Amino acid sequence: MVFSSTVFLFIFLPAAYLIYLALPNTPAKNAWLILVSLVFYAYGEPITVLLMVFSVLANYAFARVIASPKSAKKPWLACAVVFNLAILGVFKYAGFFVRTINSILPLDLAVPNIRLPIGISFFTFQILSYVIDVYKDPKAVQKNFFNVLLYISLFPQLIAGPIVKYGDVSLQIGQRSVTPEAAAAGVRLFIVGLSKKVLIANTVGAVSDAMFGLANDDMSILTCWLGGIAYTLQIYFDFSGYSDMAIGLGSMLGFVFPKNFDHPYTADSIQMFWRKWHISLSSWFKEYLYIPLGGNRRGKFRTAVNKIIVFFCTGLWHGANMTFVVWGLLHGLFLMLESYKVIPLEKIKFKAVKHIYTMLVVCVTFVIFRADTLTQAMTFISKMFTGVNISQTSLNAFTSQFSPLFCAVLALAAVCSMPIGDKLRSLAKRTGTVKLMRCSSYAASLALLALCVISLASSTFNPFIYLQF
């Protein structure tokens, strides 16, 4: 079940939320949240919910042992890390590893066909961070298994994050309240996220799919740039929209989740891009991989190696395909080129030039991320820069996409990529129109919700990119 589905919007969420509000105390609310979260995850995946519960139970036990004063902490931590990575490796990467071995060695090993549990990368990283935090501070251990189960299974952030540390929500699990202001703000943010997903991501996603689906002979510089730009917008509004919905739902339930995106397409360097893009994942890798590897404390060469390892893992985390690995390594390469002044951004006076450079790197590398194979990616990128022989078929494929709806959504996406909301809130404070602005925002939210419902009812195109991760 995903948030942008009629089943969630009109059946699951109203029933789950109304009963949640009616329950008298936090323990009862927690029990209800565990139940509905397991139902949410089991919808369409009834077997893999057992895997998630087993993972939580095993890591709960690991944490209890590690927190024990008499235990050998490092060996047990190593066991926990191996256990979690083994689960991720078997269910997400087994087929990829076998295919890679077959391509390198003269072997014909059978490729396992294991169904990928939804959200396994997210909940595995969350539970692993909990165990590592207990290793660092045994006082952080949670003795109540159901509190740990709620932390992992909580349906707003279960499938696609943001990746939340246990310490950030531990107090909220034990005691929280739902204020009318927080609930209303949460509903508004949920609708904003839903609108990003349904109205923008789905519209540009259909164009992206059409361009990436063209035969090689029908590709040109026009279709490939259109496809690359459309996908760059699709993945941002798809994933940031889901994050907004998750954070909004959390606010409705009394939880505060961290921001996951901060207008990354305003960045003027790849370093700045990664401070704004998928913030919870970047923070996770920094705290639990980059710093333990030594960070930047062991010289320039070791720092470079550490960054390459981090971005290799970042790419691999996204999917079992070499396209993701290359995407991650290229981002790591550009980040290091900036760090070591090979790309001297500080000497460029015009911010617009730096912004164009950043978005070129982001767009072209997202083509690799989107492609099914590296061969397709290289063909697509080659056409982006050399495909000047435009056939009539290619021209027709290009011009046919520019419907009034797509043009309007393209303009809307460009505006919404900017921090327009922050500027409007700042203007409202300066002019003393905060209440008027707030009332207007709620009225606009209702209009957006109506448009989303109409769109969902009239279209069957509703993909969710990060479902595979």
C-alpha cells in the first residue's frame, strides 16, 4: 500500500486515524499503531511482514546483549552488523551478485529470483542505527520490545523513510500529544506531498517513460534532454512528496520526523546538493560509515578513499544494478573534484554558472540512475550531446509531449523546486499577514486535494520510484 492510492486515502487512513484519536492514552495508541502498521505493510506483502518482525526481534535481542555490562560488546555488534547486511544481501543483492560473477567468470550459476521486500533498505538501516547507538551508549537500550517494533514498523516512515534514529523519537514513543495545530499542519503538509507526487511527479514521469522507451534510432538531442529533465523532476517530486507525506502523517500522530529534502535543485555545487538531497540517508552514511572509517582525519588520500567507499555504498544501497553504483561513484568523483579544487567553483563569480554546472551533473547522472543498463545509459547520454540528426519520428515524439497540462506542470515544477514557501512565510511575518497566509494555505490545500483525487480517479499511471529501495 502506498500513500497515493485510493485504498490508503479513503479507507485505511480515515479508519486508522479516527480510532487512534479516540484511544485514551499513549500505550493504547502505540498498540493500535503497531497493529495498523503491520496491516499496512502486509497489504500485498503478507509474508514479508514476518521478515520485518523477525529482524526487529533479532536486533532487539542484539541490543539487549550489547547493553549488558558483562557482554563482549564488539563481537555482538559485529554479529548484528553481519546479520542485518546478510538479510539485505540475500533479499536485495543475491541475484545481482550472481549475475556479476557470471559476467566476470566463465560460470553459469543459477540466478536466484527472490522477491524484494518493500522498504527493506530503510527499515534495515533504521534498526542497525539503533543497535550501533546502543553500542555507543548502553543507556540508549530499549527494554520494551513493542516500543522497538513501533519504531521500525510505524507506517508513515516504514516504506520510504525518512530514516529516523531511535533517539530522535524515543521520548515521543513513550509520551506525546496531538494538538489541533500540529494535526492541521500535518494534514496540510500531507496534501502538499500528495500533490507533488500525483500532480507533478506522475505527469512528468509519463513523459520520462515515453522518452526512455524510444528505440535508439528514434532518440535525438531533443528527446534525450526532455527525458533527462523530466526524470530529474520526477524523482525529486516523487520522493520529496513521499517524505512530506510521511512527515505530515507523523505530525498528525504526534511525532516529529526530520526534514529529508531542502530544495536540492537550488544547490550550486555537488557538495551542497548532498546537504539538501535525501538528508536522512546522507546523515546515516556520514555517522555510521564515513566517520567510523576515519572521516577526514587521516590525510587527503584516506579521506578520498573513505568518500569513494561511502558513495559506492550510497549507489549500491539504491539498487542491485551497476547503474546505481556508477551513479554513486560519479557523484563521489565530482564531490572530490570540488573538494580538491580541481573544479574551482570558488573562482566562479556568477552563482548562475555554478548552478547550471550542478544541475547538468545531477541531470546527466540521473539518466544513469534511470536507465535499465549501463549500455542504455551511455547511448542516452551520447544522444544528449551528439544526437543532432533529428528524424521526423524523433521530432514527433518530442513535440507530442508538450500538451498544455505538461507545460503547466513543467512551469509549476520549476517554481516548486525553489524555496517559495519560505519566502512567503517570511513575507507574511514582515507584513503582519500570518493568519491570512495560514488560512489561504489551508484553502489552497483543499483545492489541491480535490485535484489529486480527480487525478487518481482518472489515471492509472501512479508509479512510486523509491518503492524498489
